[in-house]
Amino acid sequence: MEIETASEIFSALAQSSRLAVLRELVKAGPGGVRAGVLAERLAVPAPTMSFHLKELTHAGLVQSRREGRSIIYAADYGGLRDVIDFLLADCCQGDQRLCGPYVIKESA
């Protein structure tokens, strides 16, 4: 991941409501949650929730699918893993005693 891409992702997360939305979606698991349910849980108006979900989707942290008349949102675990990998790629100079499984090995 390039630093510019990571910066855009962190910019999307630099808003408390969006961070709360992402945490709710991570807790919900791959099944996801309807946008209306998220709005109710977080006491955010529906149009505002739509905006936040759009920003998180654009950042590659959330994905959506249609089920009937509803749109279900779920965390994009691949996108989240990419961000975690970016942050921890050089963790503790590769000392697995400190970073454990998060040490990223560069492929040759």
C-alpha cells in the first residue's frame, strides 16, 4: 500500500461517526447490517449515515450488497487487513516477540 492511499483511508476514519460505523460493522461480522439499523444504533440521521457509508466504501473499508429493498453494509476485511499490514509492516524491526503474527514478510 502506498502512503497516499493509507493517508486517504486514515482521512476517512478521522471522523468519530465513521469510526463508530466501522466498529459496528466489524462487530456485526460478514453478514453485515442494514443502513437503517446502523443509523438507529448510532443515533445518526439516515442521510448522514448514507454519507458516512459512502466515504467508508470509497476508502475500501466497507462493502455493500442489495437484499430485496435493503442495502446491507459489511466491513471489508481485506481492506482492513491491508491497512493493518501497512501499519505493522516494519513493526519492531521484525521482532516477532513484540509483533507476533503481524510481522509482514516481504516476498522475494
